[in-house]
Amino acid sequence: MWEDREPRPDAAEAIQVINGLKQEAAMKPSTLYHEILWLYADLLTRQKVKIDNVIRSCVRIYENHKNYVPALLCMATALFLNKQGPKARNQLKRIAKTPYSREFAREFEESYLFLGSIYIESKKYDLALKMCKMCIKHNKACGKAWENMGHIMENEQSYKDAAEFYEKAWKYDSETTAAVGYKLAFNYLKAKEYIKTIDVCHKVLDMYPNYPRIRKDILEKAQFLLRT
């Protein structure tokens, strides 16, 4: 949710589905984890009043359940949506210092990626890399972590290293995401790996024929440079 700069176009439909599930769950014993999930439904609205209520609820949960990672992540997300970036970062740093637990593997991974993205935006690449490596330590197939590492290397104009990281992201994403394929091909081109560039471009275009940017920006240039 923290990656979406604009409200989801299907937010109203999603909230309706969640409320239906909530009514069903009301017939059964509720858990603390369920409560956190319901709070995310309020965040979907992007209404400040509801976001403020989510923050207060997360504070209440945290006071009774110290270092409960799902609550900390939910609070960080709410603070971020409320344009309180530094406070969101502090909650995420608290999670990063919490011993890893498989019970909340998804929440830990999301937190590492979330904090890493904040560090990338502020150009604190060493700290962002640390977060990416924490993701990969617990989930080697985390494509987003590899992609973020590629992005960092690309920003530092280390195109060969960037290509290696994007290659991992492309692999663990089953070579299906056009945006990752584009980034991989671009960095292969910059690293003068023209044959690899052309191969990735063809794979992307086979899946997404209407993705012209990769043909014009990368494929045609690689073909020209390979001939010269």
C-alpha cells in the first residue's frame, strides 16, 4: 500500500469485499492479526480521519503488545500516508532491530523493502542495500529486493553490477515483468552486453508486443552497436 502514490481505483470495491469478510469473521473468535487487517481496510480510503484512527489503534495495540511487528508496519504505513515520513521511518527502524520471526515473514519483508525505499529516495544507498540484503537473507527469491539493488547500482552508474542484480530480479519474477526486463536490457546495453540485451528485449516483446519503448530505446540501439 505504501508504494501507491495515488488511491487505488478499485478501493471502493476492495473495501466492500473486506467489510463482507469482516461480517463473516464477526461470527468467529477474532484475533489481533485480524484487527490489523481491518485497519488496512480503513487505510484504503485515504481519508485523514480514518488514517488518524488507524494510528491511534496501532499505538494502543503496541502499548499492550510490545514489538508486535504487524502493528508497527501498519502504523508506519498510516504515518507515511499521513505525510509523516520521519515517524514512519522510526517505526520501520524499530522492526529492523526486532529479531526475525517466520510467523510474520511477510511483514518483516515488507518492512525491509519499505524502509529500503525510503533510504533510496533520500539517496542513502548504503543503508538501502543493507535492507535489501536483510530481505534476501530470509527470502533469496525476493525479486523486489534484487530489483532495488539493481536500481541503486544503476544510479551509481555501475551498470555491470546493476545488470547482475536485475538479472536475479528477472529470474525470480519468472521473466514476466516488462518493467524489470526493460531495466535489465538497459543495463546490459550500458555494460556493452549487446547479445544479452537483444535476447531480453525479444523476451519482453514476445510477451508484450505493445511495449514499443524497449524496441526503440534499447533493441534497435543494441542491434546497431552489434553490427558496428
